[in-house]
Amino acid sequence: MTSVLETPVVLPDDPRPIASGALRRPVRTDGFWSWITSVDHKRVGIMYGVTAMTFFVIGGFEALLIRLQLAAPNGRILDANAYNQVFTMHGTTMVFLVVMPLGAAFMNYLIPLQVGARDVAFPRLNALSYWTFLFGGLFLYSSVFLGGMPNGGWFGYAPNTSIVFSPGHNIDFWIGGLLITGIASTVGAVNLIVTCLNLRAPGMGLFRMPVFTWMSLVTQFLLLFALPVITIALFLLMFDRNFGANFFNPANGGDPVLWQHLFWLFGHPEVYIMIMPAFGIVSEVIPVFSRKPIFGYKVMVFSGIAIGFMGWGVWVHHMFAAGLGPVSVTAFSISTMFIAVPTGVKIFNWIGTMWKGSLWFTSALMFAIGEVAMFTIGGLSGVTHSVSPHDRQQTDTYYVVAHFHYVLFGGAVFGIFAGIYFWYPKVFGQLLDEKLGKIHFWLFFIGFNLTFGPHHILGLQGMPRRIYTYPTGTGWDFWNMMSTIGSFIIAAGLLVFFANVRKTDRRHKRDHLTVEADPWDARSLEWSIPSPAPAYNFIEAPEVHAVDDWWHRKYTEDEDGRMLRLDGFDKVKAGAEVRLKPGQSVHLPSPSYYPIIAAASLFLAMYGVVYGRSAGANYVITGLGVLLLVCTLIAWGLEPPTEPHDALADPDADRLLGLTPAGPAQGELGRGDSAEEQPALAGGPKAGPSSKGEAG
């Protein structure tokens, strides 16, 4: 239900005590420290995106080192150990620190906007998710200064990661970093699932949610069930290395193949964790720039759900060469073929959406089409590996490298850049330069295919993957050089993107340019509010009556299915520009110090775990980290939902302070039983609670 916001009332000389000391919540809403303490889902999403893009640059630099090493026979850019470290960190970075958190950036920013909520269900947990991800990444890369980066491959196969073969702390940093980032993803998954299920606007049933929100919801369930599997594997490996356990030691009854089962039981759902947000993005971009609704909305939703379920039944195709026997191989060959069906359905639905549409070839649409094309190629090469003899022939060659890069870079990264160009005006209030955007696309498209297309040929010629050099006379020279050239074209495309961001920002600030709320004439609720999105999201709770509700407020269709503009079109578009007026009040989650402190305590504790093997006294560091975490969580629980002197400026202050029971005003958007609150926003109006059930 919607409600008109009330004018704040100031109550002078109130005798009630104000929270003091460490339990006082920060009140700054601008400046550097406001970002450190913010729990606003939009700021968290932006921080996720900027941090992941920074790691993208680092992972890309590692990729360039790999390609330079392999550009010609007998490469001397890296020795074997350095190559193993760079190779391991490139894969780990791109999977866990780039593609996953870039998807999280979109989901954090957009899900509350698309479902009509003030914020996520648990804002402080949302901030904890980001800071834990950041500290996990920093922990991984701190190994550069502490003896060397992880060097056992991003897949960490046993027994190569055992003490016998990796006696240093390289692998310990890999284990610790992934455990920390796993906490981030698990916390975020719970938060976003509750947000999708509990905080939808009035009238928004599950089958009125945008496709992006649906794909995000499937992704969160995959995370929720997949991450415990890799967490168990990492703990078992930690106990093998630190405490003399033998889970993966065949000499003492352990089984190295157990690691493969655990890793790939996580790893294949992980593929869909990375690609599903991109599927959702493309499913939003293509309809807007085709001027048509998504073809087969419910089929798209159910195909995404089917992929989520079937993704749990195909992990063994990563292990066909492990000698599991004909029955297992046959069963998983069949399941691998079947999972191509819902994926193919999505591809045909995207094509059906564009078919006979009025296509507007923006940078966003070009990246979306590129995603569909590149993922299709990757999917087709993947289906060939459902045939066991083919898989056994190609599994350790560059053919597989080509396959997963076409899926994860061609699919996920192209889709993510489609989303960046599409939602950039909503996030930053600026329109990226279309000319530079198209140059960026073509450099990425050409460079990507020049880099990874030849890997198919190299694989068929027999070039093994995971080798740091190769001799002359193999016939691999030419295609490796082409691949290296292509990688630098990709790098040039990324530089063009950063130049576009810089140029756009300078132009908008110099010329005082603004962007309208709905520059693309789009379809979903986030385009019904000003750009950039205000801190409070919606002045009133939107009432939803259909899929693509925002589009239905502007248009209808005639008997022949042609789009017709409604009489109130201009009024509806103008209404999207309305912001809070002086004297109006919206309750929002209050900032907090504790998410970053809790994440830092995990960071500290993990160093003790890493170095405890060297000297037992180092476990004291772990104890200090755990103690800090416990104290932080206690303070978290005791932290006031809002500062009393801030709440007094609101007519509902007594209820916020727990001095009177909630009254009829409880119906205001986003209020809940224990919502966190903060005083107001830009322009001076006071603010307070928002998200339902904030216990986080």
C-alpha cells in the first residue's frame, strides 16, 4: 500500500537520552567516510562494481603476461613458477573477484529498484557482504608481498595443493581468500533472496518481476547451495595442510578424486552463477531496444529455473578423463546434452524478441547481441564435450580454454558491459558517449574472437593447456601470436571504455548536463524515478498491475499489436522526474561502522590460520581476529536502529524509539519490525527506516 509522506515535526528540549560512545551510529551522508559506513544498496552496488572493475584490470594484466609468454616458442617472459602463479591468479581473479562481483553489483543496485523497495531486506548485512568480498580479494593479493601468489591452478587440484607438492604458504592464501569471499557471497545470497520474496511492491507477484530480477533470484539460490560445497572442500584441504589430515592423501587412504567431485559440484553451478545475471541483463536490454516485450516471458523465467536445477546434474563432465566408469560417464553425458535445451530456449527467445522489432543499435544492444552470439558459440562447443570420446580427446587441450572463455567472457562479460551502457545513466546520471561505446564494442568483439577463436585450432592441433612454454616445430607459433595480438586489442577496448567514462564525466560537469529519468523509453520500475536514482528510491510505493508496469503506464497496443502512446504519456514521463519536496520525510537505513569492522576481523583471523602451521603461536592472531569479530557482532546487535536526536525530527519518533506501539502509519513503504533508520537525505528533509525486517 502507498502512503503520502508526512511533514517532519521538531520536538525541542526532549529529555530522552541519546546513545553514546561506540554504539552511536554515523550520520554523515557525504564525503569519504560516508562511503565507508554506508548501507545504501545503491552505494554498495557501486562499490562492488568499481572494486570488481579494478580487479578486472589486474586480471587482464595477468592475462597479457600469459599471452606474451606463449606468443612464441621458448618464451622467457615468465619462468615456470611465475607462470603458475600468474595463471592461478588470473583464473581465480576473473571468476571470484570480477565476474561474480560484477553480477553482484548489478543485483545489489537494481533488485530493490525493480521490485519497488526502499532498500534490501538487511542493509547492514549487504554492507558486510561487500567489505568481506573486498578483504577477501586483498587477502589473496597480499600473498604477492608474503612469499608468492597461489600457484596450484584456480581449480586447486589435489594432490598438487598438498604440503608435499606446495610446501609454501601460496595455497594457504588461496584457501583463506576463497573462504572469506565465500562468506560475502553467502551473506549476499540470503539478503537478496529475502528482498525478492518479501519486499516486492504492492501488486508485484512473482510473475510480474522483471526477468533480470528472476535470473538474479535463481543465481542467489545457486549461491546459497553451491558455496557450502566449496567451503567444505577448502576446509578439508586446510586441515590436510595445517593439521595433518589425509582427506586427499592417497598414501594414507585419502582420495584426490574427492576434491574434483567437491570442486566441480560447486564449479558447474558456479558457471551459471556467473552467466545468469548476464542472461537477465540481456533480457532487459534487448526488449527496450527492440521496442517489443520479451518474447515468451514465462518461458524465459522457467528456462532460467530449469538451468538452475539441471546445473546440479552435470558436474562429472569435467571429470570424464578421471576413470569413473561407463555408467557414470553415460549418465552425465545425457544430462549435459539435456541442459542445452533450456539454454537454447533462451537464445531463440532473444532472437524472437528482436525479430521484426524496431531495433535501435545502441552500444548496449550491440553488446547484448554480442553476448548472445558469443555464448551460442561457447554453448555449441560445450555440447560437443557431452560426447565422452570427444571430451577425453580435448579435455587437456586449448580447445577447452576456448570453450570456457566463449561462455564466461563472451557470455558474462559482454552481457555485463551491455548492462553498464544501459543502466549507466540511472546510476550516475550521465549518458556514455555512443561513438566511443561502439568503438569499445568492436575492439572487444574483434579482439575476443582473435584471442580465443584460434584456441579451438590449437586444441585440435594438440596444444596442451596449463603449459608455460612449448618448443619450436610444433606448428603452434602462428595461432599463438594471433591470440596474443587479439588480447592486446581487448586491452585497447577496455582503455576506450575508461576514456569514455572520463570524457563523459568531464563533459557533464563542464556543461552542467542532466539526464532524464527514462532516456531509453524503457519498461521496468527503475526508470520511473529520477536519474541518478535518489537515496530513497521511491517517494511512494508503486502499485504494479502487469509485467513491464512502467511501459504499460506509457503505452498500449492496438488490435494488430502495434504500440500506441497513451494520452497521459507526457504526464507520466514528467512524473518520473519528481523528487522529494522540502518538508517531506522518508525513512532510510542508517549507516554503520560494524560491517567493515566485522570484515576486517575475518581478514585478521585468516592470517593466523595461514601462519599457524609455521608456528603455533601465530594462532593467537586468529584468536584476536575472532575476539574482535565477537565483540563487533555484540555491538552490532546493541547498535540503536537510529540516533534518538535524529528520530525526534520525525512525527513517528516515539514509535521509532520504541516508546509507543506502532500505529496505522506502519503501512508506509518498506517499514518493518526492526528496520534500520537514518535521518534524511539531500535537500534537508529528514529520513528514517526503510527495509522490512532489518535485523542485519
